[in-house]
Amino acid sequence: MNHSLLLSARFLKKIIVVCSALLVFVLPMNAGQTGKISGKVIDEKTGEPLVGVSLMIQGTKMGAASDFQGDYYINNIAPGTYALVVRSVGYQNTVIKNVIVKIDLTTQIDIKLSSTEVIGQEVVIQAQRPLVQKDLTSSSVTVSSDEIKVMPVENINQIINLQAGVVGGHFRGGRTGEVAYLIDGMPINNPANGYAGFTPENSSIREMEVISGTFNAEYGQAMSGIVNIVTQDGNSEFAGSFSTYMGDHYTSHTDTYLNLDKFDITRSKNFQASLSGPTGIDDRLTFFITGRYINDQGFLYGKRIFNISDNILAVKDIFGTQIRVDPGTVLTNPNFVTDDSGNLYEMIKTGDGAYVPMNPYRKYSLNGKLTYAISEFKFTYGYFWEDNFSKNYDHSYRLAPDGIMSHYSRNTINSFQISHVPSQSTFQTLKFSVNNFRGHGYVFEDPNDPRYVNPSQGSPITNYTFRSGGMNSGRYEANNQSIIGQWSLTSQVSKEHKIGIGVEGRMHQIFNHGTGITTYDIDSAGITLTTLRYPQLGSAGNQMYDKRPREASAYVQDKMEYGSMIINAGVRVDYFNPFSKYLRDLTNPPQEATTDSVRSLYPLQWATAKVQVSPRLGVSFPITDQGIIHFSYGHFFQIPTFENLYNNSDYLVQSGSTLSAQTGNPNLDAQRTTTYELGLQQSLFENIGVDFTVYYRDIRNLLGMEIINTTQGIKYGRFINRDYGSIRGLIFSLDRRFADYFSLRGDYTYQIAEGDASDPLSVFYNNQSNPPVETNKQLVPLNWDQRSTLNLNLTVGEMGNWTVGLIFQYGNGFPYTEDTRASLIRFENGALKPSTHNLDLRAEKNFQFEGVNLSIFMLVYNVLDTKNENNVDAWSGRANIDLTTSQNAQKIVGVNTIAEYQNNPGSFSNPRQVRFGVNLGF
């Protein structure tokens, strides 16, 4: 495949390496929570620097005085919008409003003071958000709380997926689970699966930073990106809000979506309240708290034709032989059906025909913070709690919807921080957090509930037919805890150098237990002996592990500011010990339930500790007074998720003719990515700026799988570091800041994401076929390789009065492997699904009543009711159409026609959803 020279991996790599060689070598900081204001104060008439000028941030005790060169800086400022008060004897008092401070960045405010003889005269200046961030050395976007309020979004995932280079949770072509999530500088990833273990509410967010390029040495255990969230502190005065909305899906596609033909505003309910202010115990002790309840029935419904206890039974004659009729026979009794071969079955159905939600979601959450500031110390305690319930749609259960599994999770984070500012130039922070992530899933809470039935009950009698009863017989429990400690120190040792150092330690406990009913116990006479039976603990159907891995890291960095040139240089060291053993002889695994006596027959050895060193570099320098070029380079490492290290940690491989067993591998190495980036920021007009970025990512040691042949002639899969990938792309962004009643942010991404495998289990699946599918020996498009992506975010209105926010997204089709039945040649991911597009809207009107703000709003997701095809058939390339459907659509198979089964609503995106709400604030 030919690509343009600009996107050639070799070309990008050479350009950025050459640029890097012209400067220094390495990049920077402990998860950023604060920013900096700096600048120069001069006399407006003479241009001479002014010494001793007082600069204070209004409403705080933070400030500075200008030095002999007129320079000043104020460090350790929480992100937000401030007013800077400037005072000097013989000069007009000046207030600079709308000064925006962002995480990890410097806001440059240069000041010209005018002398005056009029006592008390004050000058007020409105600062503007800069279109070019001159100390930004890699791709990063910050989203403030004010911006979030006017966007048609309800959670951080929606905000993240609006950023350039992010497609469905994949940052710049990486796999999911390669992103580090932080709240107030502390990691919140669930260590078992790598995903965010907690979702803070939008109302608790002060600012959110999304880094999709290279990132500073303060950040570890991430290869693709960083999501850094700083939460709200309490105010010195009371403030609060209450918000609620209700709504439902409103679609014209009722032929696909069951039970959406009538609008029911009670199907989606949300209630949220926030309060902040002084505690009344001490004016320096403030609090912030927000709580939310959301209950959404979803858009995927089933119809209860069958209950769990129902079944479909073979009809037999007096000799015990199943009765067979001519496949063309018309059956007058609706309770009798046949399979493709004409075998006769009787349906036992007792369902009431009610519609049942099959992808509902319910959440309770509480986010809170206590802040106590005294002298040069600041103490903060944060508490985050959420309780979730959900179900995942399973199309085969559409007529027996009560049989799908329910998923529950309860996550809590307790964090404590001490910040110490011994001088204007230095501050240090000590942080601790305890993160608990608990989850379990089942159909019935009691594992011995008498309503459980035989796992095979209600199974489809042929292809293209729904289940006629039964249930998901599995259940799981996960309990993961992380205890994390951090210390960092940052010091502006000179005007040019801001040095940061930090250390971190993490202790984890990873517990997982998965099992399921296998069958009833029946004696030789066919008499049921017990109601239920679970496999023996340690056997293939009843696995449990409890592990306690450890991590440690340290970093050092230097942010160098030489006039308009910025150099971020640093290095990070990471240590990991899995504290687990692996099978010494991989060709001789146990084949029976692993009791202690069995384990002693299979020697194990300890996995080794791993150490990685990550040098990083970022540089920006001006090309005009309104434009800069930046480039960056870095090495990024990430330990594979713990569930892949410890899966089947007893290494049990049962005998059998099919490849079915998988084992983890605690001796896995860290996955690694080397990233190069080159970018340009340029202000074009007073309110319009553009950004152009090219990047290349070389990914190695990705998680994959090997197939091992045992001495007993059995095959099994084992995780190893084997996969690799190559990502390259370009991003063009336009930023039109708010003026004349509107703002616009837009970006276009062209990206090529290739690798040898999209799924770590690809080799395992390939070897399950007969003959096995040959593993890729060359790069192919990854499943999420969306070549062209467009995001537009438009806000129109009069702030504080009325606003309308619109978000439009377009993406060309994702790749899939075409089923070329007329040819023996198949190209993996060689065909494209249809392109997708979506439009969301939020409209709001505000009313003021004596200090109370009342707003009414409307949210509309998928305004155009677009039916985006997320899953397609390998033969037709379209959702819900395959070769069998096109030829035999009305043929009855079991309990339905083929067309009814193929009409899968889960293959499409969410239909239009409309919500109406009200918000009250004071």
C-alpha cells in the first residue's frame, strides 16, 4: 500500500530525530494539579522594568513581587480563572481579569503600569485566553468546568472521545487500557483490567487535561495517553446547585428497536445536587460535595415470551426416537417447531409478553472534598464513591430476556494530601490514596438459588434462532485494592529552571473468582441427586487467584525557559514485581483440579522483577510573535494488566480435542512505545488559531499469545510479549475563541493504525480452526483504524443568558475481514464498514432571581436519528444482512424467522434520545 511521503514512518522518524538532535535529550512532572503565572512589569512610558511591584491573586493569599529586572512568577496555582491585582507606589492600581491558569502550563501576563497623581484610580484590563500556548511541548487539551457546562455531554468519556486522535477510547491508534486516569494527581485505574476504576461527575471537575501526545516523566504506566482531572475545592462562601432531567429515546426506526414506538419521559431519570462552602468549624476549613442518581432503561429491549424455567424439548415416539417431519410441513400448533432437518420440538413457554430492558444502567455516586489551609500548609481529604448496576445486551436472549447476567460494581477512593509551600519558589506535596474496586456478576445473588436451571436449558436448536428459556449460568467476583503513596517537590531554582522530582509506591491486592453451574448431578437411573453443582475449586470451571504485586517509580525533570524557548527534559524509572510463580515446564501442566497435593507435582519458579528507564524530551520555540513549533520524543512503558498475568494461575490444562485452555504469565515484560511528534501552533487572526501536528508511534512487546504443545499431546495458549504495531498520522485543529456570540473548535485527523494483531487472543482464535489460520507476518489495519475523523464543537449564545451547544462527529468506516466465498483469498481487515456520523445538541436558557440562577435545558443525542452500523456481516459488509438472510429471510427456524433473528439492534448506534431538565443554582 502506498502512502504519502508526509505520513511515511521513516520520513517522520528522521525529521523529528534530526530536530531533537539539534537541542537536548530527555522530558517532564508528579501528576500536574497546578499551573503558573509569570511575566514582566514595566513602565508604560519609558519601558523600564519596575522593581518591587506587588502582584496578588484576588481572593487568595498567593502573590509575588517583581525583581530588579521587573520579572515575577507565582507558582502552585490551582487551574481556573482569576483576577490579578497589581499595585505599586506612584502608579495606577491595575486589575487584570479573566486570567486563565491551566494544569502544568505557564500563563504569561506582561504588564505596563501608568503613573498617576489621582489617588485611588484603578485600571481594569480583561485578559483573553491565548490562542497559542507557548510552553506546550506536546499535544494536550484542557477543558474547564465552564466549557463542560455548555457542551452536550454528561460524563468524562464523552469529553475524551471528542479530542483529536481519540477514537472509541483508543488514543492515537493504541489499544484500549493504555491510558492513565488521575484524580487530583492520584491514579484511579483498576489494576486488574487497566480501565478507569471510577468516573467523577462533571460537576466535581475543575479542569480536565487530556494528553494524547508524548507526556511528562511524572506520568507512568501508560503508553497512549493521560486523562488528568483536578476536582473542585470548597468556597469561602456557600454555593450550591440542584439539577434534574428526564427523557426517553424518540426514533423512527421502530422496526429495529423494540418498545421505542412511544415516548415515555420516565425511562431516563437523573437527579444531581452540589454544595460547597465553609464548614462553620473554622473559616479555613471548606468543603465541596456533589451527589448523583441516574437510572436509564437503555434502548435495547427484549420480549418475555419465555421465562428462565421454560425450555424447548425434543418430541419422541414411544421408542425414544425423536420424531421427524418433512421440513415443508405446516405445523398448526404454535407450540411445535422444527429445526433445519425437520426434527420436531415442543416449546414450553410461560412468558407474559412484557418488554424487558436488556441494557439498563443505574448509578449512585458521591464526590466530596475537605480543604484546610493554614499558613504555608494545605490539607486535603477527598472521598469518591459510586455504586453501579448494568446489563449487557445478548441478542440470543431477546425472547428470554431475564436470563442475561447482571453486573454490579462498587468503587471507593479515599485520598489525603498535604501541600507545603516553604517559599514563593518551592512547594512539595505528600499524597496517599486507598482505591477499592469491587465487582460481581450473576443472574441470582444466591449461588444456590433454586431458580437456577441446567446450563443447556433453552439453548437454540439451530442457527438463526433465539433461546427459548434458560440463563447465563456463570458468576464472578472481583475485589481489587491499590494503596498508593507519592511525594514530589518542585522548585523554581532560577528564572530559567524549574526542577521537579518525585517518587511513588503502589501496593495492590488482586482477587478474582469465576465459576458457573456445569450440570445437574444425575445417577445411573436418571434420578436427580442434587439441585445444582459447581465445579471443584481449582478445576477449569472454578478458578480463583489472590495476588499482591508491587510497583515503585521515581522521576526527575527540568522545565527550562530561555526567553520564548521552552525545553522540558526528564527521565523516569519504574520498578515492578508481580510476586507470583509460573510453571517451570510449560509442556507438562496439571490436567486435574489443582489441590495442594497436585500442585506439588508441578514445579514453579518465581517471576523476576522488571525495571524500565524512560527518557523523554519536549521543546517549543517561536517562529513568529504569534506562532511556535514544538517537537517531542519519549519512551513509554506499561505492565500488562494483572488479569493477563494471573489468569488461570494454577496452570490447569484439561485434556480434550479442542484448544480451550489459556494461562496467564506473571513473567511478562513491560509493553513499550516510542513516540515522536512535531507540531505548529499559529494565531491567524484576533480570535482564530490553528494547530498542525504529525506523529509516529512504534509499539513493541505488546501482549499476545503463544500456543504450547504438551507432552500429553494437548494444546493451550499462554500470554507472551509478541505483538507489535505502527501508528502514524496528522492532526489539523482550528480554535475560534468565544466572541461575537459564538466559539468553534474543530479538528481533522488522518491516521494509519497498523499492527500484526488487534486482539491479544488472535493467535489463540486462529489456532482453534482446522486447519489453523496462519498468523500475520506483516502489518494489517487494526480493528479501530479509522483513517479520517472529524470533530466540530460549536457554541452559540450570550453567556449567562442563553446558549446552544452542538457537537458533530464524522468518521470513515472501520476495517473488517471480508468473507469472499467466491475466492479462497482473504485479506484481514481489507474491507471497510460504512462511515459514521452523529450530531448532539444542548440548548439552555438562564433566568436570574435575586442571586438565584434558574436554567431550563434540553439535551438531544443523535439529533438526526442516524443508524450507524457498528457491526457488519463479513459477507455483505452491512449490519443485519448476510447470505442466508438474503436468500431465506422469511424461513422459520425454531421460534422465529431468519430475518427476525438477523434484525439485531445491538449492531447499530444509539437512536435519538431527548431529555428535558432544569437547574437551580445559588
